[in-house]
Amino acid sequence: MSKVQQISVFAQNKPGKIKRVTDILSRNSINIRAITIASGDEYGVIKLLVDDPGKAYQALAEKGLSVALNEVLAIKMEDKPGGLHRIMEILAENNINVEDAYGFVIKSGKIAVLVVNVKDIKKAKEVLLFKRIHLLEEKDLYQL
Amino acid sequence: MREKDIQYLDKEQLYELQLSRFKRTIERLFTSSPFYSKLWKKSGISPDKIKSLQDIRRFPFTSREDLRRNFPFGLLTLPLEKVVRVHTSTGTTGKPKAIFFSKRDINEAARLIARSMKMTGAKRGDVFQNMMSYGLFTGGLIFHYGAERLGVLVIPAGAGNTERQIELMQDFKTTIVHITPSYALYLADVLEERGVDPKNDLDLRIFYLGAEPYSEETRDKIEKIYGVDAFNSYGLSEMNGPGVAFECKRKDGMHVWEDNFILEIIDPLTGENLPDGEEGELVLSTINREAMPIIRYRTGDITYVYPEKCRCGRTHRRISRIKGRVDDMFIIRGVNVFPSEVERIIMNFPEVARNYQIILERESSLEVMRVKVEIKKRFFDGSIEHLRSLQERIKNKIKSELMVTPKVELIEPGTLPRTTGKSRRVIDNRKL
Ligand SMILES: [Zn+2]
């Protein structure tokens, strides 16, 4: 099963920073699926899902940015109330700490994908699969 | 007396040498220095009353202001035809100080450098690249003369021009450099960018670090990056330039060359002398200088004298690395803080890169110390939780050691201006 990888970029809260990142990616013909910013007081972390994480990592690092590549959980949200709550419940029951989560919508609001950052990714995968939660693979993300 | 013997004189002999040189200096100043004779007569001091070195405490201090006010010739004691060089230094206040050298003064200053270099293991056959600025600053030229006196091959590279410094190091297989710590760190960055491994691709073995205060952690960092022995040195133009004090191979405090200087530590507020071991302002007197002897000069540098004898056997007393300048010290919420202390604390975190900045501000009525810290790229793992925890740990460490709670900001490496000379680490915006 191919992993879903997320690109993180360390950024002070400078308005030009996101543009700098997106410029570098577009110049390298890398498509962005989702982008979100986790913010501290004076700095933030820009998180991205892209179609070629390896290439994006290299391109950003070459330009001198502080960048990291992490595996994340990508979960297809069912169009039912309580879907998000159920997943959080499963993770909490198993003492898996969610560092950050964000959602994005593909294809004009028809499918919602939840991206979850956890420390123990292996364990998280196991418990979710055990509860028959469908985890997306990298190729799924871009075929949706 | 041979150089070697001077360094290992027993305490009494060193004392006698100092006392006789001190007496001679005072006698000469009474007859040849209008500045000092007037000052001392006013204080009721006469040269024949000097019985011991303790008597120096009756003499008034000489301040930087005295040197500025009497610029350019006021403290010169020789006719111009006997003087061969003048160095000037401008402080932050703008008005310069002039320091004159006779031929003998230059030889003596060079002697102390040669002695210091030899003490650290430099020898003929070494290639010495002097990356200090030449010209009016004594740190470049005087060191140059000392290195030639020792007989090493000298490359008078001067400061800056990093491309050329790297080329010179590669072409001539430089083994020793004289460099400011901030430039050493900057140079390491540039070498890394070029893909040059300072440890394996260069022939460096000894670094002389000077001209600005820095921490033990910074020295360790430099030694590790370059794979060298880095020695701390201390000097100032008013006291002949570099080579006033130097570390021996033990790297445990700098030997002040007491055959040339009398060393005192005072309380900067009261002017009272402090015993060995207590921290205060360094006060120096020249006792082996012709053109411009200076008695009880307030250096503005904060240090202390090691009470015990060095294990190397040299009798000249040691001072600790300069903790800061009396004028650099800032007071925040009633606490005295030296920037060097902040540096020491943050450099202990492996995640921290080489640059930092301290900004003092007023937020509503409260004074705030903001510490900007660059973090290493390889530490960043995408987790904001790790960043927050690092921020918190730095904050708590500073708080527990300095009794001031700072605001810690983590910033990307390369964001702060990279400094190539004396660096300005503290920005005080409270006055605005
Ligand atoms: Zn020693």
C-alpha cells in the first residue's frame, strides 16, 4: 500500500512565504491538492499534499527552505453525519494523539478527505483498518 | 632573560620584575607626561612613595574619555621623531583614541604575540592566515608582526572577501588562522554551501579567536566544525593590541602577560579592588611601554582572575573569558544581563543554529526581552508540537538561569543578518 506523504514547510508568518512555496512548486509542475497552515504565535508550518511529494521536497529544500516529508493518514469521509466524530473516537480510544487534522474537498464538494497527522502512524493505521475505516492511498487521492 | 624563563618565573621574581618596571614607568611619567604628572600631583601622589604593587591602588583610573579628550597627542611621552606608528580606534561614540608606538613598543607587542603563538603550539613551517582587518585596527598588524617574529609563513589576508579566504586556505594549505568567532561561523556556512569539508579538505589545526566576546559553546562548535584547537585571546588597542592575555594548551583561562601589564579587577560601580576569583571590571596598566604608558586603564571588560596556578606551570595569572562589556550589559526588569550569557544558554540546544538576536521592547508598561533563535533545517520535522516544545524549553532555561522570562521566537536559518565583523546582537527599542 503506497503511503500518503505530506510536505511541511517551516515559515515565519510572512505573507510572501506561501507564495514563495507555491511559486517553486508550480515552476516544477507540481500540483497542489491541499494546503493548510498550522500556526504558532510567531511562526507557522505550511502543510501541503501534492502529486509528487519527493520531487516537491527536493525542489523546496534546494531553494533553502526548512522542509520535511511525513506520512499522514488520508481518510475518505462518508457523507454521513458523525463521520469525523467516529474517527476521532477510534483514535482517542487507542491513545493515539492527533497532532493536527485538516479536511479538503475534491470534485466540487462531492468527496471530502480528512488528513490526519499522528505520531504513531503504524498503530493508527492498524486500529482504523480494524474498524473498517477506509484509508486512501496516494494514487486514490489523485484519481478522485 | 629568555622568553621561556619569563613565563615560568617564580611568584616573587615576577613580583620584583613588575615592581621595578612599575616604579620606572611612574618616574618617567612624572617627568615626561604632562597629563599624568598634573593628574597625580592633584591627588598628592609622588613616585618615591611607591613601596609595593599595592600602591597602584592610590592612583586614579585612566578612562576612555581621558584618551578621547586628550586626542591626539595628549598622552604621548616621546618626541615625534621617536615614534614610528599610530593606531586609532573609534568607539561607538565617534571620537577616536590615538595609540602611539615606538620601535621598541612594536617589538615588545610582537614578542608577546610570538610567545603566545608558541605557547599554543605554532612553529616554523606553519602557514598563518591572518583574517583580521589590517590598518588602524591593531588586531591585524600587531598579530602579523608577532607571527613573523615567531617565523611562521604569514598570509596577510585581512578581513572579509570570503571567496579569496577560501582560495588562500586551499592554495597555501593554511594551518593557522586568526579570526573573529562570528566570522569563523559565517565562513563555516559558506564552506558548507561550497561542499568543502573544513575537517578533511583543509589543513587547519589552530584557530586564534578574538576581538569580540563569545561563549565556550561557540568555541566548542568552531572546534568541532573545523577539527582544530581554538584558543581564546584578549587584547585591546589601548594596551598594544592583541596578546595582552592568551590561553595555553590547557584552554582554561587566559594568561595575562604580567611582565608587561599590571592586572586588577575592580567593582565597576565603586571602583574598589576585588580579590582574585571575584568578577568585575578588568583594569590594566602598562609597565613595559615607551611611547604611551597608561596607568590603571578601565577596559570596560568583565572578567575574573583565577585564584589557582595553571597546571601548565606558568606563573602569570589567568583571567576568564570576557563575560561582556560593562556597557553591553543591559538591565531588564531590574536584572543585569550580558548578551553572552543568553548566547551560552541557547547554544546548548542542539536544535539551534548559529545566529540569534535579542530585542528589548516595551509592551504597554512592561519590559520584554525577545530572543530570536534560528533553528537548524535538519531539526525541522514538520511537527508544530516539536517547535512549541523547543520554544518552551529555551524559554524555561533562560528563565531559570537569568531570572528573566523571555519571549522566544523560532525563526528559519539564514533569516537574521549574517555578521562578518563585530556583531550587533542586541537591539534596544525601549528608548523609543
Ligand atoms: Zn597555562
